[in-house]
Amino acid sequence: MTARSKIAVSLPSPLVEQARAAVAQGRAPNVSAYVERALEERVKLDALGTWLDELLAETGSPLTDAERAEIDTQAGWV
């Protein structure tokens, strides 16, 4: 089993409410599990970004800030 660490974080109230709603709707067993899944997804996105940077470095050039902003907008991340 993976070792666990307990931490305390401060989150905006609307995010806490959404996490609690997900638990109430059965989409997560508890708030900790909901947050854990969100962090796992963020780690995957960060790894994808690193991989993309490496790929672009091998094939041409890194994305410009404007290109990254456009991708974020198109993906609905901003």
C-alpha cells in the first residue's frame, strides 16, 4: 500500500463545496479521495507538458507563450 501523508491546505470555499457535492452525489467516497484524484490528474497534465516541451525541442522549437495561451483557451483551461 502507498504510504500516506496528512497535510492541511486552504481552498476557496466554492471548490470545497464542489468537492463535498461530489461526495454527496457518490462521485467520490470522501473529500480526500476527490482531492487526491484531482492532484493525480494535475500530475498527468504536468508530465504531458514536459513531454510536449521535449518533443518540440527535438522537432523544432518550444511553444511560444502565445501558442500556449491559445492551447489553454481552446482546451477550456482558462
